[in-house]
Amino acid sequence: MFTQAATLIAKAAESDGGFQPPSIDEFFPSVLLFEGTPFALTRINLIQILATIVLIVLFVVGTRRMKLVPGRFQSVIEYGLDFVRNGIAHDLLGRKDGNRFLPILTTIFFMVLFMNFTGIIPGLNIAGTSIIAVPLLLAIVSYVTFIYAGLKKSPKKFVRNSLFPSGIPAGINIFVALLELLSTFVIRPVTLTLRLLMNMIVGHLMLVLFFTATWFFFFTAGHWWALLGAGTLAFGFAFTLFEILVAALQAYIFAILTAVYIQLAVADEH
């Protein structure tokens, strides 16, 4: 049955109005505003701006008139801020360093979280982090932050101790230094960028595939193919719930890895 379904989809794709599978082109939409200028905006750019505005408004409204006995909205805002402060910053960096880097960690966590969630909001349907600009920018911020932290703590020893860990035999120092150079100063920002980017790209493509296939089976293929449509619809809703988990988890991972890198940079041996 699945072989026949694949054949039917392939044939329909060749005709007008047939099944249109998702493609990578969805992440390169046409310009909607200010075309031909340095300020050109695509649909994804507008989603990123919208997510940023909503985030700012929520925190401004939620923290503008703080009460000793918080209401529900203030409690939600406080819970989110406490989660980053206690669960990430203080837990990994201690109170002193945690407070120093708390603004950056909080910004990274909530920026990634809100832009990830746009991928599951009807009408938006694509994450603001699904194009490389945002993950790369945040990875650069993380990279610069942990290098700054290390140089601030030990200006003369940070780079040397990062490349030449203590206890390494002299004969393999050069090989360890090359590995540490790649691991610490090259691979970290690359993996931060690609981990977030690829998760959001794959999540979007899977959701589009499930719901596009559902539409096709229900309204184009018809008849008993609707049974497959019911299956793809169920998978689509299940994957939507999974994507909510992934969106939150990726925000947590990005923030906690940034904190780990800072913690390693300010460790006593540096």
C-alpha cells in the first residue's frame, strides 16, 4: 500500500495541482519589503522581527510594575528568569560569575526559544532560527563571550592553558595543541550554529511534509487514500508536540553550552 501511495504521489506531482513536497527553497523566500535595498526583508525576516517585538513587549509589560505578591503573568515571567538565573547561570558559573553573564545567557535562551516557537504557530509556520543568520550571530556572541571571559580572568595564561593542558607529555604537546585549537576555537561556534540550524530546518520540513501529504490524501487522492491522510494527520500533530519539545530543548542547550564554555574559560587553571 505504501509503495502504491508513493507511486500515486509521484504521478500527481507531475501534474498541475498535484502533491508539492517541501524543499530547501522554502528557506530562501522572495523579498516582501524594500527590495533592492540593504534593508530588504523576506517573510522569515518579518517573522524574526515579530518574535523579537513580542519578546520585548512581554518582558517590558511583565517587569514594569512588579508586585510583592505576583499575579499569574508576573509569575510566568519570574519563573522564566529564575530558570535561567538559577538553573543555568548560578548552577554552572556560581553567583558572582553567573550574575556577570546573566544578561547574555538570558538573551540567548529567550531569543532562541521565541524564534524556535514561530515554527509551530499557524500562519507563521517557520522558525526564525531556520536560516543561518540567527544561529551564526548567537554562536559568535557565545564565542566572543567565553574568549573575553578567559582573557579577563587570565590575560597571559588563557590561550596557553587552552592549547597546552597540564599533565600532557612533552612529546605529544604539539598534537594536543592542534586538537585543542580546533576543538576550542573552531569547532565550538560551528557546532553551536549547525546544531540549532539543522534541528529547525528538519523540523519544518517534517511538519510541512506531514500536513501537505494530509491535504493531498484527503482532497486530491480521495477515496480510501483518506485513510493514509488520517495517518499523516496524526503523525503531524504528534510531531508538532515533539517540535515544541525540540524548540525548548534547543534554547536550553544553546544557553547551557554557552555557560559551560564560559565556565571552562574562567576555571582556576586558566
